[in-house]
Amino acid sequence: MSIEDEVRKAQQDKRAQEEAQQLKMDLQKALESQGFHTSAPFLYDPPPQMKKIIEEVLPHLKFTEPKIIRRMRDGKIYMRWIEYGETPDTYTFDVTLRHESGGKDREPGEYLSIMPNGNIIFSNDNSSSINIHEYTNNMAEFRQRIINEIANPTPKPRPNPPRPTTTTPPNKSGGCYIATAVYGSYNCPEVWVLRRFRDNVLNSNFIGRAFIRIYYILSPALVKHFGHTLWFKRLGKGTLEQMGNSLRDKGISDTAYDDL
């Protein structure tokens, strides 16, 4: 190859790299404009061997987790959790298969969920390198894992329709920032019971009022920086569900509520 040919090839390679980098930047801007982040998972049409199992189990699933779904310029479909004040586009079901990864005390690194239309969501710490072989190499194990998840009685999903959302909470007692970020609405049973506890129990004594003041100082910043992350929503939901169940057992209602 002559020097001219080598120079021409080097120039072509450089242009190709620059175009690929520009496409990546354009996609990232498009994702960010839709509220997506680098960890937003892809939505895949399942392989044929998975599809048969999914069609079998779909009638037994309850779709409870609100998501936002967008088809982006790269042709892939992205999914993210709803943010505060948003109305979800669609719901995923209460069965999520996890593949543990990473070191000690790390969150599970890979998730698998199924949408109501039978599509599969794969999500991990770096969604550009998702590996689906964990779930496609052994269909019998895949089917059994779904059955085990459906049979697991805890946590019990609430088969409610999409809940209405509010853009801002009323300016009375203040907003339940973390609970609203987790559940996607200021007006839903899970938040109503917490608001009653705040107004009728915590606000009735000095220590409780001090806790409320500290909460309203810290929680907006926590939600701003971490409210969009999967680990924050999962941790918050598990904690708030335990607290809500405990409050209901003590007689605090979760019916519709107006702040004091």
C-alpha cells in the first residue's frame, strides 16, 4: 500500500471515529432531554424460546411498577422510572429476576423485567454491555425462576390502575418528598398513610416536630440527586412499605387525605 493510500485510510478511519462519537453525543443529548440517564435500560423483544414461556406466564402477572418508555434515535427502546409529578406510560410486572454481580455490599448488578406486551427489559450498571445469556442458556431455569417469583407472597403488589399525579404538593404541612419520588404521586394510599402519621402523630410532640424539620431540610436534596436512581427507589420502596404496613396495623388509615 502506498503512502497516499495509507494516509487516505487513516483519514477515513478518523472521520468514522468522529462520526461515531458525534452520534453517541447526539443520542446522549436526546436521552437527557427525555429525562433518561446512562443507566436507563433497553427494552428487547424476547427470543423465541423466551417468548413461549412469557406468553404462558403473562396471565398470572400483576403490572404495578410505573415506567416511562421511549424509542430513541438509535432504534432502541429505553425505559426509566417515573419522576415526581409524571404520569407513567406503561407498567412492568412485579416479577424481576436479578443476577448478582459486583463486590461485597453492592446492589444486584443486572435486572430482568417483562412488560405487559411481553417485551423484556434488561438493566445493569452499564446498560451498553447487557448480557442476556444469563437468561437464554437455560429455559427451564428461566421458567422456574419466574414461577418462584410469582409464588413468592412478599412483597404483595397492589394491582391498582395508574395513579393520578400532582405537579406540586399542597403548601400546608409540606411535601413527602421521598415517598412522592418513590411512588410517583403525592396522592396515593402509600403516601396518605404517611402524611396522616406526620400530621397526627409526629406533629403532636417536640421530637416529632424536630424530625419533620430535619426531614424537610435533607429530603429535597436527596430526591434531587438520587431520586431518579433505581437503587434509591428500590431501597425507599422497601422501607416505606414496611413502615406503611406497620402504621396500618396500628389503625392509621390510607384513604384519601388533605394535609392539616
